[in-house]
Amino acid sequence: MKLITSLTSPYGRKVRVVLLEKKIPFQLQVENPWLPDSPVPSFNPLGKVPVLLLEDGEAVFDSRVIVEYLDHVSPVAHLIPSEPKIRMMVRGVEALADGVTDAAVAVYLERKREADKQSGDWMTLQEKTLFRGLEALSEALGEKTWFLDNTTSMSLADVACGCTLGYLDLRFPEIEWRTAHPNLAKLFDKLMTRTSFQETVPVV
């Protein structure tokens, strides 16, 4: 299979981490979906990465759909629990982390616009969402080693949170989330000892 993504996409990083953790071989095709001649829309009508191309040529898009599929195709390192309530919790943290990322991306793109065209109100709204989301992630983790405190290894919740925090480091180094949420910093440091996170550090 082939993964089409950019090297800075936190959503693409989430998929890459899952592929590496589950030891699923794949080809990486790096694309910038923002370029006018980008081939991404030919695989995903929404024009977004990541896109996973299966062996039969079928395209799977949206990182949450992709990781759901990947967790079922290999028995190695299951990241999404099967028990409904625990599964809901893990996917809920993933949705929360992705929501923080969505807000961060919105602010980043708005800042790239010409100064007189930027909406201060829009950026303020997104920044409030971002900081509320970080608070909620911190509260969900609490003093646990992983988001699922009854396990000895990480789940998709931890992967998603780690990719979000890595994106903040890349695009918003001025946000002192480590100081505000030392438990998230501890989780992130733990994740960064894993090969899957070390090999997927965002590259500008």
C-alpha cells in the first residue's frame, strides 16, 4: 500500500506512526496538497492528505478512517480496543486531539494571509478552542502513564495526542504547553523514545 501525505501533516503523522507500530510495509509519497498542480484531489475529492492507496487502487481518506482500517488488517499492536466503552473513550480522545489540531491549522493558515485580510476574531475563536482542548486532554490523562490506565502500552489516544503536541512544537513554539500541562509533556517525552515517533518528526 502507499500513503500520500505531507511531512508536516499531523494527521499524516498519526497514520505513519500507526503503520510503523503495526509493522505494516508501505510506500511514502510526499505531496503538498496546497499546490495548484497537486495530484491529491485525484485521489481524494476533498483535496486533503493523508490518503492511503490500497493494493487494488482503492483510495481511503481521512486519518480516522485510515487508522481504523489499519488496526484491523494487522494483529500486531492493536491500538483501538474492542470493548465498546473503552473504544469510545480512545476514539473520543483522538477526536479531541484532532480538534485541537484543526484549530491550530486554522490559525496557522489565517496567519499566512496578508495582514489586512486576516480575521482577528476568527483567530481568537480558534485559539480559545485550542487552549480548551489542551486543558481537556490534560484532564483526561491526569496522572496516568497512558490515557488507558489499565494497560501497559499506548493506544490510539496517545498517538493522536502526541501528533497534536508535535504539530504545536512545529508551528507554535511560543505556546508553552509543557509548562501549562506537565503531564502532557511527560507523555510526549515517553512517545518520543519510540522509533515510530522519532522517524516521523515533522520536517518543514
